[in-house]
Amino acid sequence: MSRKITIEPITRVEGHGKVTIKLDDQNKVSEARLHVVEFRGFERFVQGRPYWEASVLVQRLCGICPVSHHLCASKALDRIVGVSSDELTPTADKMRRLMHYGQFFQSHVLHFFYLASPDLLFGVNSDPAQRNIVGVIKAFPELAKKAVLMRKFGQEIIQATAGKKIHGTGAIPGGINRHLTVKEKDHFISGAADYNANLMVDWALEGLELFKSYHKKNQTWVDGFASFESNYMSLVRKDGALDLYHGGLRAIDSEGNKIFDHVDYQEYHKYITEEVRSWSYMKFPFFTSLGPSKGWYRVGPLARLNTCDFIPSPLAQKEFENYKAYTSGKPNGNSMHMHWARLIETLHAAEMIRDLLIDPDLYSGELEKKGSRRSEGVGVLEAPRGTLFHHYKVDENDLITMCNLIVSTTSNNEAMNRSVKWVADHVLDGQSEIPEGMLNQVEVAIRAYDPCLSCATHAVGQMPLIVNLEDETGKILDQKVRDGV
Amino acid sequence: MEQGHIKINIDGREIIAKEGQSIVQAARDNGIFIPTLCDFKSLQPAGTCRMCLVKVGERYVSACTTIVSQGMSVENESVELKENRKSLIEMLFVEGNHMCPSCEKSGNCQLQALAYRYQMTAPRYPFSFTQRKIDASLPYLVVEHNRCIQCLRCVRGVKAKDGHDIFGFIDRGGAIHISVDTTDTEAATEVIAQKAMDICPVGALIKKGGAYRVPIGERKYDNEVIGSDVEKERDKV
Ligand code: SF4
Ligand code: FES
């Protein structure tokens, strides 16, 4: 008799994931699936709208990384108005980068300090009532205060470049609509007494130290938990450097061999196929040349530090070297190292922000460029959670006729499923009851990807979960329920 | 009092008005704001939107079409009238499809600005969800029927060089919508598109290619409440 366990995060908002684990007669895990019901219909929704609305409309896709969508759509629209994103004026390019680094910084900080640090500070199996940001504030008030100010700093960078902390309008097709003011510069560099651009770099380093000391004490767990090999993909700069905003696509296998390199992302559809599976709204993309079973890949911090050759900011580069040395230069498949990679990127973003703020191009210079109109454009950038694709076709009246998005979490779809399978294999196998701690581990495994499922991020501290153990007929044999705190 | 001037009273305050003026104009000259949507500068008033409803005696009248008369007593800022105005704004919102966050006119839209002034949070009426067309076939002009409030400002104010109409209305009742005379070559010009966008109080007429050029924070109503320009003059009067 085969059995089915369903883990269902219940949320106060739309869009939630649901985990089903199938057991065979010997209670062995035969399959693990993460069902996702997000992003449905958005590509239809923008059809028939004037193309310039896309970069403002698509931000509504996500309350967590609206800036990534705003900038990615703008990059696609640059093509429509006849400019490539690397031909923008220096002012436009740098203002957009500043906005992007601000977003990266605040998003990574949110993830690490608010969502992941409770696991690290209190232990993955500790009481969920404490294992959340509220617990962190009580037990580590200094750290919590820094986390709050770091987020605030990132959000203020976004506001200064996009006009608003969320759902701004800064980037326009072919450019940007404003300069940074000297007053804003002063505020970020020295204006606020308790937080500024230099402190952000220091605090990002402190975050890294927090992870490293945790790693030292829990090496086996951190290295082993939900660890598996995969392919990886990200943008890299022409010289192979990490570039979060622009570059060519690079894909490598688990040994570090290049599958493709410096691919012009306008041609992404020649390299990536999106597979639809009946049980999830989220597609499963794979590298066309390798096929669906071998061609799945990971994106995000882990992937980026696997694909890039170096990081173009000194402190992050130093940390990158240590990080690479840990796996002897080989691609790193340890899912929990995602946090490590994320913190190195946080440091990189802080360094980039600090250096950009003193760049004169932000304060004067041409904002916008135009070329000859095209009917199609693809925009790609590295969002905090990984490579993000926006693809539009526009008719002669300027209305959108086609939109295709591959969001980062979609690229990580297969990997998240495998992570759940890993947990099920290790925790559940051979047992007919849902063991204590299983829910936590599923949560930790999925959370490493910082998926933009509302369920993973909207709940303070922990995902509310239901685990159902069912037999073939759907009869519930065992159930564990955990509400959000 | 000068020749041709009369005295009227708005909310208990006595003001001097010019004979032949509408209540809206007289109020404005005296630093009193009466909200309007269809009324526009020197255009012949149309009285289509009812935003400017005030009370004269026991009667509700539209202040943009009602001419002042000696001794007239006008109620403008009462709780009841404010509530009426808020309801009207809400009805305009539910009747159309207004997506403020992505609208090119956001921050410069009078409907949105009035919603802020009258502190509309969410409409109390059900949305009609009527899907209307967006017509972008002209080279410079987008007509977004989802956002039109049928104020007739474009019909009255945007004319061809020889004075004939470019915008008109077709159908009646719920099906009423504006139409553009595309047989007129001027309809296809950038000048007309700009004029149309400028005169439209909402985002129903949009000139192509200029969206979101004004950063958030620098748009017309980002920093001042609609009507505050009129009210600022009050102390000077
Ligand atoms: S298009 Fe604009 S100006 Fe013309 S009637 Fe509609 S809302 Fe009024
Ligand atoms: S402004 Fe008076 S009716 Fe519209």
C-alpha cells in the first residue's frame, strides 16, 4: 500500500506552496513534490497594455523583489526603444545599478537576518516560539538593531533611485528618470549618525562572521544538509566577474565544466526549455542541450559564486577566495552554503553602493537614450534569488502581444523538489509516522533558496505547516499541524 | 463696491464676486476651493461630473454651471457635501478600471488627487469590472477607455486648427465612450496628442513615449493637496 504525506503551508496571503511526499509499501519515499500556485496569469495580464507600462506593472508580481522585476522589464524595454542595456548613458547605468544593489542588500539582509538567522542562532530544532525574528530581537538586541538599520539603508537607496521604497518608477525604457541629489549622497555617506554606507560594509562582514562561527560549530550539518550536485547558471561580466546587473549567460556542470558561456541573453530560448508538469503552476526549466533529466540547474547565490571567476570588490573577493578554497575550487553543491554565498554577495553589494555613491555620474549627465524601435526585447539580470528573465513582443501600435517570464524561483524549482526529497529520504525513510522535526527540516531546506513563495516569507519566522500522512485512498493516518507564530 | 460686482456668501463668509461668474470662479478668486473635474479654465462649463455640487438654499446645484447672484448663500464645506463628494469619487473609481500604480498620469491625475483630498481609502461600492478597450492605433495618442470619466474636456477643448471637433462622444448611458475623428489628419499629430493629454484630468488620453519621465516626488500632487494652490490665495484676498 503506498502512502501520501502532504505538507501544506497555510498563509494569510494568496500564493502558497504545498508539499506532497509519496511513500511506497515499505514506507520508502518514492517521490517528493513542491506544488506552487504563484505567478499564474501574469503574462496574460500585461498583454494588450502599452509596453512602457510593463516595467511598472510587473512589480506587482512580487512584493518582495519588485525592484528586480522593474529593472529586468526595463532592460527588455531598452531593447524595444532600440538601445541595449550596455549602451545606456553612464548616469542611467549607474543609477540603475545603485537601485539594484540597494535591492540586493535589503533583500539578502531580510533573508539572512530575519528568516535564516533564527535557525542559526537558536538551532534548527529549537522551539519555533523562539526561533523567529522576535526571538532574535529579545536575545540579540544589538544584532537585531543592525539588521533593521541595514534593511532601512537598502530601502532608502531604492527610494532615492526609484522614487519609492516599493513600486517606484525610476527606470524608464532607455534610461532613468532622475539623478541622485547631493543631499541624498550626504545622507547615505555621513548624514545619519547610526547608519551609513561604511557601516553597512562593516555590518555585512559581521553577518559573515556570524555564519562562519556557526559553520565551525556545526560543520557536518551545514556541509551535509540537503547537499547535492547540480548544474548552475548566472550572468557573468565579459571578464568573468560576478555582475549582478548585466552580462552574458554562463552555465556550468557539477564539475565546473562550461555548458555554455557568454551567451547573449536575447537568445536564451535557444539554450533553455521550460517544461510544464501537470501538478505545479511553476514550470521546470532545463538546458535544452542536456534534456530535462540532466539539464536542470540552480540559480541564485550558490550558483553565482560557482559560475563567476572573481568578485570585483576587494573585501568580497577576499571572502570569495576563502569560500572557494573550502571546496578546493570545485562548484559548491552544499545547499546550506547558500547562506554563506548570500552573505558574501551582501558584502559585495555594500561595497558597490559605497563606491557608487561617490561617482560623479550619479549627480549629472544624460538620463536617456533612444535608438530604432524593435518589436521584441529580452531583459535578464541577477535578482537576489537568481537569474531573472523578462521577454516581451510589441506590436506596431506599442501594445504588448507576448510576455514570457522565468523567475528565479522557477529555475530553482527542481532543486527545491530535490531538497524536499533529500529531507524525506533522510528523516522519513522507513517510518510510518511523521517524525518530530520533519517540518522544520523541510522548511529549512526550502528556505535556503529564499523562494519568493509568500508562504516562505510572509510568516514571521516560521512557515505554518500541515503534514498529512495518507494512505492510497486518501485516508489520513497521521497528521501534524504547526501554526505560524 | 465696484460696478458689476456683487456680494455672495460661501459657508458664512461674505465675498465679492463678479457678475456673470460661476460659483466656482467666484470662489476661486476668493481663495475658496470647490472641487471640479469637468470644469476647465475658460471652456464653456458642461456640468457633467457633479463633483462641484454645492447647496444654494435647499437646492443642490453644480457650482460650475450656476451663475452667482446678489446675496446668494452657498454651502460648500459641510460634512454632508464632503461625504457626497467622496462617494462620487468612489463611484468614478469603481465604474472605470483605474490602476493608479501603473498609470502614466499617477501623481498628476485630478481624480487620484481628489481621492487623496477626500481621504478615500477603498471604494465602498462594488467594482463594475467592465472591460473597455485601449486604442493605441494613432501614432502619438493612446485612448485608454478604461480610465475615461466622460468629462467632455477633450471634446470641448481640443479642436483642429479650423475649429472643428477632433473628439466626440458616441452611444449613450453605460455604453457611452469618446471617439477620435481619425479621418482628420490633425488627430495623428504630436501637438494634438500633447494637448489631449494635458486637458484630460485622468489618464484616459496619453501621449506615447513620455511615460514616467517626472520622478515620484516631483509630480504635481506629490507634495501638495489638490486645491491648496487656490486656498493659498485666501490670505491674500
Ligand atoms: S478622455 Fe479624458 S478629457 Fe476626454 S472625456 Fe474622457 S476623461 Fe474627459
Ligand atoms: S465640475 Fe461642475 S459638474 Fe463637473
